[in-house]
Amino acid sequence: MRRSRLAVTRVFVRDRGATPARSGAHRATRWLALAALAALAACSGEPVGRICFLGIDAGNPRQAVIASPALECPSRTCLHQPLQGQLPEGSEYADLCTAECDSDGDCEKVPESPCVNGFTCAVPVVVGPFCCRKMCICKDYLIIPDGGIPLPKACDPSDEANRCCNLPGRDNLPECGGGQ
């Protein structure tokens, strides 16, 4: 089946008056363009900021909650982030789809997001399966100090008292599945 498609393509290209050398260059250019698009897609983060539903009451309004799976989110992760200050004009307070990140640039805001000021990459929770993982958080909901949001003390991997299983070197802890 593949050969016949290639043969048809070659005939089509030759029928347009292209020489075999030109059609090979054209094919190489197409592959290069596809590779560039794939590289760009690989560099972009997952879209965040769509309104999502936790499926439970967040309980303490001053506590962040992460729910997964959240089927309405591309990352399947929904974040309830406590509101720390006044919302800017045009913003709406809601639970939002989030994704893991390494920097603010990884947090691509969807156009329909109620978050006006975009997203920052920070650690929302220090317990549970998402402890110490950086996630995209709506800047509208935070008070961000000069220099950015610091890493929580509970996420310092050099402190042996920190028991988050996502920290390096914690796989041997019983609560992380180690020692069994």
C-alpha cells in the first residue's frame, strides 16, 4: 500500500513539472518543517487555567487542594488555590486546571481562563502525592514577594526531616514504598 502512495506522489510531482532533484529537495524541506513543528510542540507546556471541578468541598479555604484525575483538564490535574488577596479587575476566583512545571514559561494560559495576570510556577502543597511538585498557579490568587515565591521549607531535600516522597533520595522511606 505504501509503495502505491509513493508512486502516485511521484507521478503527481512530476506532472507539475518538477525534476526528481527538485522533488527530493521539496520532500526534505517538508520533513524539516515537520521536525521544527514537533520541536516547538515539545518545548511548550501544557495549557492551564480552564475552570475545573474538584469533585469535593475543599474544606479549609486557606488550604490548597489538588484533585486528579480531572477529566476536563489536559494534564488531568485540578488545583484549588486559596485566595491570598484582592482579585484584579476582570478576574474570577475558581478552581483551575494546572500542570507540573519547571518555570513560569511552562504555564500556557488557555484563552478562556478567568486568570487575568497569567500563571507562576510554584509548589502549592507539601503533603500527599503531589507534595513539593511545582505546578502552575494563577498569579491573581497569590501575593508574590519580590524575588518570587520561595520553595517551602518542607521541600528542602537537604533536610532529612522532610518526608515528601517526591524529594530526591526518599525512595527508601517506608511511606514511599521503600524498605519492603
